Amino acid sequence: MATPPSPPPPTRASCGSFLQELQELWGEIGQDELERDKMILQLEEDCLNVYRTKVEETRKQKADLLQTMSLGEADIDRILSALGERESFSRIEKLGGTLMEQLAKVEPVLDDLRMRRDERVNEFLTVQLRIFRLEAEISGTTDHGDPAAPLVDETNLSIRRLTELKTQLTELQTEKNLRLQKIDFQIKCINEMCSMMSLDLKKTLYEVHPSFVELGKTKSMSISDCTLDSLAGKVHALNQEKKQRLRKLQDLGSTLIELWNLMDTPIDEQKCFDHVTSLISVSPNTVMPQGCLAHDLIEKVEVEVKRLKHLKASKMKELVLKKMTELEEIYKSVHMHMDSDHEWRLLADLIDSGRADLSELLTGMDDRITEARELALSRKDILEKVEKWTSASEEEGWLGEYERDQNRYNAGRGAHVNLKRAEKARILVSKIPSLLENLTAKIKAWEKEKGIQFMYDKTRLLHSLEEYTSERQQKDEEKRRSRELKKLQEQFAAEQGATYGAKPSPMRPVSARKPLGQSSNVNIIGGTPNSRRVSTPMSRKGGLSSGKMKDAGKTAASIPANYVAITKDCSDNSSL
């Protein structure tokens, strides 16, 4: 389809040509001059109005342009101020040209600044929104719904402010990561403790916060202070529960071992509870096997302990009685006195009445046995010396009997054996004084250290030693007097022999001679005196033997009265 030709441009005519043409038309018409003048004046007025209107429109256009320029410059100033780039505005102020030219130059700059402002606002909005969400997560306000989007302050969009917000965002992100690490560590601790105690992990975590078991949903894991405090409280509570269960299980394990030892439980039965006894020395902070602190396991151990305690009660009486027998044997072995009848009656009454705790009673018996053993050990050295003293005293008694035997030198069976024994006995007897002195010093030191008297079979050993020493001194004095009396008798017999010409023996009665190797007052079997073992020093009292007193009486009866008086005076002087 062809395009129609455009009309020719109108011929440009001036106002003067139109006025001339109008004058010609009025002349032809015959228009009145007055009317002509009025019409020309009207035309001029209309023309002025058109110009005036056009000028007003143009002025308004200029004003609009100036306002647009002013607003643009204000926008530029405001945007540059918000962006922190005021120094860029000086370049625009120096631009020359018409208003349209200036506006044409300002508009691109303003559009660019507005675009940069919008981009900066979006940056601020993104950063502030992330900050706002992190703060909401840390404060815990997200638990009550999504927070409203933050408003951006468009009066301050500077890079400095944006950097500060990004720094704040980084710090909040770091804080969130630290909290997540802390939560992860505490959840691992909860997992370990739940595994040890056979607890439901999901239920435990749900009690802290539902987000810990709903990680696959839209909500993220809660990291608020309240959640952290609740999580720390749960960890503390589980840790206390773990310690309590471990302590209880350790007490039960120790009780099991104690009961096993008391009742000699077979190893096969003990192996069933190795997982319990292995925890006795375990620290609460040690990682332990799964289910080792389960409530069912503790109940099972409690049932076993209860069973063993019931079994223990039936055997405890026997154990206590055994301990009492052991204590009695310890006392007896070291010659310590113990009222056994009273102790047994008291023990039987306590057990039968049920007033006493058998475990405490057994512990008390163990303590008494320990004390008795320590006391017996401290008496050991003294008892060894007492045994030596007793042996020496026995040899002393045998030697006295041997020396009183009138036929001890006869060539009988075993005479040489007795001679050798007599030699050894004299050496041993000669050591008795030093032995007594040493023994007395040790006893006194022992009594001073212990604060008690050293008793030997109900008798104070120091008194026995003193009695023995006094008795020995009396015997020595009697022997000395006997020797002096014998010398006087021999002297008297010699004088009598010189006077009458006869020398009878003062020590031997005139009688039939005994067979060789026999004695009138001692029975010899195999060349050894009849009573080799005499009474112990603690049971002997002072004074001469009955045989010796009879011999002394017979001898005194055979001496004249006046000589006996002289002898008595001599013996009294010698004792002084």
C-alpha cells in the first residue's frame, strides 16, 4: 500500500502582511474607519494576550526546569551525603550551558546515583536482615515466630557504616558458631551419658528444646541463652545422675567383693558381675561402656547383694564364732588372760537377741584380733626370754636334786650323761642373774610404753620375777648356812674323833649300804633323776625342800645342845 504524499509546508507570513491584506479586504468591503481601528486594537490586544500567555508558559517552564534542577541537585546532594561521597557534587556545580543542557547532564548522574543508592540499600537490607535474624536466634525471639524485616536508614548508607554492620555480622556469626560448637559438645556429652545409663537420647534432647530433634524442618537449631542454660542444666543433671549411679554401683561392687570374700564365693559366680566390680576404681569422668550404668543393671546388682546379705546373715554367726576362737588362741599362745566363758556368753547373747549388727560385730572382732596380734608381737621378745628363764629354772631345780643325790658319782648306767648335763646346767644357772636383770628391764620398758602391766597367765610377770629373785636369794642364804653348819659338824666330828678315837661320818646314817647307782631319796631310771622337769618359777615358793629340812633336823638332833648353841651364835654372826 502506497503512502500518500505529505502536504506542502505552509507559507510563512508575517503579521504585517496579514494586516495589509485585511486593510485591502476592509477597503473593498467599505468598512468604517472607526470599526477598522477597533478591530485592529482588538487584534493587537489578542496578540498581546497570546504573547503574554506564551511568556507565562515559558516562565513556568523555566521555573519548572529550575525546580527540577534544584530537586535533582538536592537528590544528588542527599544521595551523595547518604553514600558519603559529597566531594563528587563539586564537579556538577561547575557545568555550564542552558538549563536544558544542565538538566540533560544532571539526569544521568542522578539516575546513576539513585541506582547506586538502591544497590547500597539492598546491601544494607541484606546485612541488617542477617544481623536481625542472628540476634533473634541468640535472643530466642525466633521461638515466638519469624521477626519482621528491619528498616534501612537511607540517610546513612556510607561504606563505613556498611563495614561496621558487616563487622557486627561477622561477630554474630562467630558467636553463633561458638554456640553451635558448644551445643554440639554438650549434645555429645548427653549422648555418651544417655548411652551409659540407657536413656532415650531423643526424648532427653526434646526436653531441652524441640529444635534438637527437628533439624530437618524449617526451623534451625535454637542457640538462645535460655536454650544454652537449659542444655547446660541438663548436662549437669545427667552428670550428677551418672555420678550417683556410679557411686551406688561402686558401693554395690565393693559390697559384693566383701560378701564374696566372707563366704568364699566361687570364681565362676563372681565372673557374672565382672562388669560391676571393674567400675570400683573408675573415675566419674572416664568414658564407660554402653549400658554400664543402666537402671535395670543396678536393680539386678541390688537383688544379688540382697540375696548375699541374706545368705551372709546365716553364716555370720559362724564367722564371728571362728573369730572369737582365733582371738582366744592368740591370747592363749602368748599367755594373756582372757575370760573366755564370759566372752562366749556375751557373744551368744548378742547374736541370739538380734540387737547387734553382725557386720559391725565382725568388724569389731577383726579389730580386736588385730590389736591382740600387735600386742602379742610386742610380747614376743619378752616371752622368749621368759622361756629361757623357765628352762634355766628347770635345770636349776634338776641340778639341786642331782647334787642332793648321795650316789651321783657311782658308776651306774647313765652317770656320765648326768655329769655332762650337770656341767651345762651349772653354766646355765650362772647366767640366771643377768637373764633376770635383762628380763626385768625389758618388762619395765614394755609396761612404760604400753601403760599397762605385763600379765603372764593372770599374774603380773614382774611380781613373779621379784618373788623368784627373793626365793632364790633365800635359797642361796640357806645353802650358805648349810655349808657353814656342815663345816661345824665336820669340825665337831673331828674333835670327837680325837677325843674318843672314832670318826663317824656326820652326813651318813649308819645303815645297810645301798646297791650301786641307787639313792635313798631319789629314784634313778636310766641314770637320770626321777623328776627331770620340776615346777615353773611362777609356781614355786620360797623355802627349802622337805627332804633337805629332814636331813638338817636329823643332823641337828645328833649334836650336843651346847654345841648347837655355839653353832647358832656363829650362824647369826655370819648373817650379820
